[in-house]
Amino acid sequence: MTDKFAVFKNLLSHLILILAAIVLVFPFIWMLSGSFKDSLEVVRMPPNLIPETFLFSNYVEITKYFPIYRFLGNSVFVAIVTTLAQMAACAMGAFVFAKIQFRGRETLFGLYLITMMIPMQVTLTPLFIVFQKLNLINTYPGLILPGIFSAYGTFLLRQHMMTIPDPLIEAARMDGASYARVFAQIIIPLSKPALATLSIFAFMASWNNFLWPLIATSDKELMTLPIGLSKLTGRWATEWNILMAGNVISFVPIFIVFLFASRYFIKGMTMSGVKG
């Protein structure tokens, strides 16, 4: 009886997971399908999943609305630089909070975490004023700098670094290694899973960021892809097939990043949240 119940429970679990996967994947399939339809077929009722005619011209038509390849290049550049800079800044901060003893460390870390409670919208106006005075509006540094510092990223890496045995660091220090060498040759290699996890989160946040680039840029040469996609939504009508084609283009880089980092992603999430 127990064996039958275990089989039924296992079967039910797999069925629920399969249904959940279908629900999650279907919007992407529908988006991909709609990107190959014409403007009438995409809103036809009842809808059809497979286009009657595959219109690859939608991916060419989108260039008439805005310079998508320029915007795409800007998004790739900003997202990559922001991700790398955030990983470096968060890793150094996490190392200090996890492995270097000093008075008030836990209090300072708690205050640092409190900043996660402040909504981004609250800081937009003062941030814009500061960047305007520094002449960073309509510049690449102006798009990149706000995304470098992340309290959540520091917390994620700190939790992982807490699991690294202290004797490793103490042995390296006794052999004359500086904190910089310990960080570069011990901490970073052992933190690859957590860094891969952070890289996905950082890249997605930068890639999908809409509000700050909207405020910080008025020059078309610096605008990112989310700003361009917003131009496809008209006041009275929207070309949904063109919009879906743009969303497919926007989705591909995030998918590629996830594929490269997925080997470490689950391991990083598991090892970064169990010790606090």
C-alpha cells in the first residue's frame, strides 16, 4: 500500500510540474508565434498557434520604427559592463562583511540591508539631480553607475562566502598572503556558483531596466532596447506582431546568459541562502 501511494504521489508531483511548465512556457511560445503573423492574424479570434504564413519580414519591419540594432548594441554594452562592475563591487563588499572582523560589522551590514526597503522610485529624482550636476546625463556612465551597487547582490555573495572555511584564509594569511591575494585566489574561485547566480540577476535587471534609461537619456544614440520597444505601443493602435518580434529579439540575450550560467545557478542559489 505504501509503495502504491509513493508511486501515486510521484506521478501527481510530475503531473503538477508538467502543467506548471506548460503554463510558464506557453507565453513565450505565443510570443514567438505572434512575431511571424501579420497584423490581422495576430488578433484573430479564435486564435491560432501556428501562423498560416511565416512572415520573417516582421523582424525587418521593426527597423522602421526605431534603430533597433543601435538600441540593442547599447543594451548589450550597458548590461555587460553593469553586470561585471556589480559582480566586482558586491564581491568585495561581501568579502569584507563575511571574513574580515571589525567593530560594528554586523550593525553596518544590517544598515546596508535596510537600503533594500527603499523603493527605487524614491531615489530617482535626487539621483537625476546629482547626475545632472556631474554632467552624467546622456552618457554611458550615467546609465551604468546606478546599477553597480546592489545590497541584495552583496547579501547573496556574503551568505555564500560565510560557508567558506576560515582555516583556508588563516593559512593563507600565515603564509604572508594579503587580503587582496586571499580574495583573488581563494574567495573568488570558491564563489563561482554564487557569482554566476548574481550575474544572471544583474544582467536581467540591467537588460530590462526601463525607468532610469527613460529619465537619463534623451539622445537616441544612447537609448536602450526597452525604450525602443515602448515606441511600438501607439496611442490608438499597436502593431502586436511587430511588438512581439521586438520582444523575441529582447529575450534572446537573456536566454543565452542563462544557458551559460545555468550550470552554477541552482548550486549558487542553494549554497547562498542556507547560512545567516
